[in-house]
Amino acid sequence: MKTAIIALLITLFMGTTSIYDFKVPGLSGGTIDFSQYKGKKILIVNTASQCGNTPQYADLEKLYEKYKDKLVIIGFPANNFGGQEPGSNSEIKEFCTKNYGVTFPMAEKVSVKGDDIHPLFKYLVKEAEKLGEKDPIKWNFTKFLVDENGKLVKVFFHKVNPMSDDITQYLN
């Protein structure tokens, strides 16, 4: 927790220049340090347990298993849309494991939009705007694909299935 707070303060005061500057608390404890994923693609997804898109957890897990040598998926539970992620971190972890067998890293619940937006998502929104994507987070299960060098390459909206060619074309 102390490390996460220090990382957040550094990010806020010094500015973030790379995805690899971020460290976030993990849903299962510990810290998810984005710098450990240099050389891999990263798919960052805002998730929710009570959304019409929640079954995408199954395909996110399939995608992770199929491409885990070159891709990491990191889920970020968020309650920003329709109150569809009301649970605690432990409830979310249990739900994802029990119902979808999620093994990819999951962060603690965050805000992905609004005045209390998490610094990572603030950074991703700014990077998406550089790609011409204005206001990219419109609902749960928005997906941000970052390349092996830490550069955002594509935003996939909530209805894009994780196993679709839209996404896998970047992984083959």
C-alpha cells in the first residue's frame, strides 16, 4: 500500500511519460508493476461483474491463455457505469475466479471516468486522444492495447469481443 501511494504521488507531481511508470495495487494483493511487462503487449480492460458484457471475462481468459507468451491482460474493476461493479475487491476476486476462472492480473477497483479518474486511465485517455479517440471510455469492457514498447496502439470499444479478429490481428 505504501509503495502504491508513493508511486501515485510521483506520478501526480512529476507527470507520467510512459505506461511503464505505473504501479497499481493488485486485486489479490501485491502490486502490479507495468514495467515488468516491457517487451509484451498489454491489454488494459475496465471490467464490471454485473454488466451485459461481463461474459467477456471468459474470452479475455481464452485470449490470455492463447497469447500469454506475448500478451498480458490486466483487468480494472470499475463502478462508473450503472453501478454494475458494486462489490468489494474480495467479492470481485471471488466472482471472477468462480464464474470465469480468471487467471490474468486484476487490479483493485478504480474509477475510470469522472473527477476521481485513476491516473492510469487519465493517461490512457490522453494517449487515446492522440489517436483521434475522443472520450474513449463510454462503458464497461473498453479495451486499450499497448504495444511491446509501451505505446497505445488501439482502443476497442465495449462490444468488441476479446477473441475477435479486430484484436487478434495485433497478436499474430
